[in-house]
Amino acid sequence: MRRTLSLIASVIICPYLISCSGTSNGSSGTPPPTTSSVTVAPATVSLNKGGSRTFTATVNGTMDQSVFWEIVEATPKSGDSTHGFISNGGVYVAPTTVPSPANVTIKAVSGADTTKSGTAAVTIQAGPATSVSITGGSRSVPTFGSTQFIATVTGNLNTAVTWQVNGVNNGGLQTGAISATGLFKAPNSVPVLASGNNSGQTSQVVVTAISQAVPTAMDSVLVTIMPPQQNAQGANSPLGVSGGNAKDSSTVSGQTLCCGGTLGALVSRGANLYILSNNHTIALSDSAAVGDPIVQPGLIDNNCATPPTVATLSQFFNMETGPAPKIDAALALINTGAVDTAGTILQLGGTASNPPANGPPHAGSGVAPTVGRAVAKSGRSTGLTCSSIFATQANINVEYQKGCGTGSTFNVSFTNQVDITNNGFSAEGDSGSLIVTQDTSDPVALLFAGSGSDTVGNPISDVLNGLADPANPQSKPVIVGDSSPTGHTVAACSLPGPQSATAARLAVQRAAVSAEPMQSALTVRDARLAELMAHPEVQAVGVGASYDNSNEPAILLFVTKGQPRSNLPAQIDGIRTRIVEGTLFSQRGAVTAAESTALEEGAVPPQLVYPISDAEVARAKIVHAAHSDEWMKKAGVQGVGIGASADAPGEAALVIFLIHGVAHDSIPPVIDGLRTRVRESSRFRAGFGDAPAQNGCSMPAARKTPPRVSNSRPKP
């Protein structure tokens, strides 16, 4: 999504990463509220050597809760073998020996104001006589890769250990799995923090070995998952990789900042071939000049030194002055021999292999996005990822910053955007990636923005139209790639790993609805029970939480799967309804909340995204056109789009994107007969530098030291 940014202090050799993001608050260049203080929890903790603990920070006085974690006594500040290590997610891993003195200070620096910070005190203690030590393996593992760790137990005849990843026995799909013998298999894409201080950023994982004889004896290591997309690719470079403008750096308070994003795809226009990426990735948010060198990898992945030039900036859509529909896009004329002229994108091949084969997208002008369509992308920060389209025609506001981590800001209002369910689909640095369909590799959108739960892209048709030749408007770019009639599948999306979850089951989005509103739902249900049971497909009526707005109750209609619907109401007396499909439910009539939960166990599992018909889309377009502008002006609203209802499979919904933590008007269950769906997340961001974040790079070789700890965020 966004581009990433790194920093070099004048007295430090290794770079630091800072978030490059934008804030869609609708204010033209208005600075965010000032940070007043930072509080770290827990404030004090005692930890056995080799143990780990997660810290959280509260940044007071601002909505920006991003922080940069440090160990005050360590060199570099991300950690060393004497004082332990800390991840950008706030996970501290203690050293295997007690330091002298035995105290370590954990520090959280505000991303919004680096002069404000908070600390916590850690006391390292020896712990039990039995000890565990992890050796072997690599602290940097490529996506789809693996490494072998060895756990040694001393002081006990029982040498068996239990392996965990991020506190889960044997690990999991999103974090990587580990066998009983310590073989760690990396996930297929880089893990992304879904919540906490740095949501939307890529994150390390913690591998732990725990003594089975003495569970308080353990050792942990931080492991960084590194996609090959961040590497220098050399001659005939594939795309979907790290890159950026060679001038994408700045100096702030004696520190050198440098940024980078993703070189997305190859396009042709006339007799020339160009790299397609975002304006804010290669054209510096309208401030670059035609002729600027475009490099691979980006400065951020080359210690802020200038990498080889692969193209020359040729054209960009001016986001401040360009006509609607606005796009965040640019073209760079390729250098001879620098870029693969077949349009190959890293890991986008159609042949099933591990690691995934490279391959081009389907050539042409792409396809229109549809809700529920499975998509994929290859990007600098998270690698090859797969998900599905959550909403279309989304109107959003995004703030940009002119410089790399500094400079003036401006706002851009985008219409008709494509929203992708994030769940690790992108992170900062993925800006500029080409989003394609999983089944045919057809281009759908150009990724440019996002939040912790969503990724946003410009529709590919708008991008190609907006980059027509200024001297010949009829000459528009087309995607270079696979010219077969049907394209090819993105095989990597079918490999075992996190991408196997792209069916997007509705994972625990049922918030605990308080007793009072649930009682209100019961009262309405009882008063209207007879008319609800009169619908022939309804077997039982209960109460539970809504999926379209998880903070509200819903009257549950247990209906026969496949039986025609008889105009079931979307709301009753202001209470949402939710349709639960099944073949034969064990109870009839009115059921309690507890009985409703039991009946759902035998129902069709809910999905996060359902396909909707053209007729439903047309119905939603009318409501969207009538009310989008009105809702975009309301406090706390950062977007309005068309999606699918989760409460009523097959029905469209008006999706209201809210900013988490910002007060907003009540969202009605229905607007003009169309269900509403609430999507609350952190702000959409794109191409905006917040503040320096720590990145360990030139670290001394020592156990537990990842070669690089990336604190970058996606460039939505």
C-alpha cells in the first residue's frame, strides 16, 4: 500500500524506517493533534532469561497510536545479545544470560511526535535451574521458505521442548508453523499487524522453545520474514518489486530520510515500454520532474544509497490539478536491458511450485472489479498475497505529503475505488502493486492506499485512461503480459499457507452486544414473532449480534437454504435482521440467545464477502449516488462504497467506512431500502511520512539478531 521510508542519522550507519502514510481526515493540510505523552504497559515486569513479553503503548493527545519501540541500553536500539530484542509489534525477547546490571528499559517513541516517549522497566532474572537455548536456524527467512532451529535443555534429564510461534503451539498459517523437531516453515506472505500500535505494518514473529519438564524455562528468538520482492533483481528485472524515485529522500534535523515502494507492472504505449506505479511512489506526490531516475530496489532497501537506475520518469497524473476521476499513478520509460520486457511479475506464475514461479499478468486493459472476486498482488513489503474484493465504487479522502517524511500536505478525493479485504493483503511499501484476478491474472486495480483492515486501489480502467499520451489522447497504455485468450491462474494462491484462507470466513466479528440492546431485540422479536414465522422459509427466530454492524444486536431468521425468499425485512422497528441458512434446524419458533448460538453451529458458515448479482449492484448504485456525498461529510466517516451484506447473503449493502476511535453519527440499519454495513478501521493512508522508526541493520553477528527488522508500513 503506502511507500516505506528509511532514515540515516548523521552518526549512525544503519537506516531507520519511518511510516509513509496519509491521513484521510478531510482537512487540507491540517496537522494532527499534538502528542502530549506516551504511556507504556506494563510499566514494570520481571522476566526470566530467555522469556518474552508483549508491551503496549498509549499515545495521549492524538489519534496516531504508532510508536517506535527501543531498548534504551542496547546498541542498536532494536536490541543486542546482551539486552535482548524488541519487535515493531512491541514484543520483547529477553537475553539468555542475565545482564549486569539486570535491568532493561523499554521505550516507546511516538510516531506523531518523536520528542514524546514513554518507558517501562524490565528486570531480568535467572529463573529455574533448568534452562533452554535455541541455536541454529536463520533469523531471516524468505516467504515460502523454512529453517531448522535446535533447542538445547540443560539442568534437566527431560530434554523435550514445546515449540511455539507467537505463543501458539506449533504456530499457524499467518505466522508460520513449526514442527516438534524445530523445523520452522515461513508463511506464504509477510505477517501484518492487524491491531495494536502499529497496525498495518509488517511484523516479525517470535519462535519459542519451552521446557516440557519446567514450563518457566524457555528461550525465544525474533524471526523476520523477508519477501524476495525486497531484493535487488539485477538485469531484466521482474516487476512487483521494491523501487522508487532516486530523489525520494530528504534531510530533517540532521537525519537523512529515504522512501520506497513497489514497481508494479509493465505497460506499452505506442512503441515504448513503461513501468506502471503510483505517483506517490515514483513521482513524489506531484513534486517530481519528468526525467527523474527510477531505481530498483528502492532507496529504503539499499541503505539509502542510490541503487541502479532502471527507468526514467515519463509521465504522472497530477493529483492536485488533474481532472476527476483522480488516480495515483505514473509511468517511467524503461532502460534497455533493465526490465523484463515480457512483463513478468515476481511469484505471479501459473505453475504450482514452491517457491512460486514468476509470471506475467494477462495482457490488455484489465477487467472491471466485482464484489467477492478473488484477487492477488505481488508487492515490496508483504510479497505475494491473495484476498477478495470487499467493496467497489468507494469514495474516499486521502492526505498526501510532498516530501519524504517532511513537507506540505494536500488532500485528494477519490471516487469509484476498489476496496480489498486486507488480512495481510498489503502493508506499507506495497504501494504501486498491480492487483489481478486469481483465476485469470487480469489486472483489476493499482494499489495505493489502505488501513489495518482494508487495501484500496484505483480501478485499472481509470489508471490506463488517466495515463493516455498527452500528445495523442487516443493512445492509452495497455498491460504487457500473457496474450493467451484466458490468461492463467495465480498458482501461489492455492499453495498451503495463509493464502489458503482466501474464502474469507467471517472470523469472530461478533462483538459482545450488551444486555440492554439485546433485550430490546428480544422485545421486538416477541412482538413481531407471528408475522416473521408467517414467512414460509423461516423455521425459527432468535437473537444475536449483527455481522453488518457487530456492535449492534440482530433478530436472527433461521431459514431453509435454497428456498426462495419471501421479502424478508432488513430491519424491524430499528433492529437489524440477520439471515442464517441451514437445511433442518432442531428447533422451531422463538429461541433464546443461547439456543440461537447452538442453532448456528449447524448452519452454513458465514463468509466475510458474498457475491452479489448485477441487479443488486444496480439497486445499490442508486442509493450510493443519492447518499454518498452526504455521508462523506459526516464526522468519523472516511469512505462510502458498495459491498455485500454479511447479514443477508446475496444482498448488496452500502458500506460505511468509519475511522476507529472517532465519534460518528448512528448508522441506520437501512437507507432507502438498502442494508448498511459498517467497516471500522484505522485511517486510510498513502504516501505520508510520519516519523522515524527504528530498523536494525548493521548489527553485530550474534544469536537472535535479525539481519533487518523492518518497521515500515504499507503505502496504501
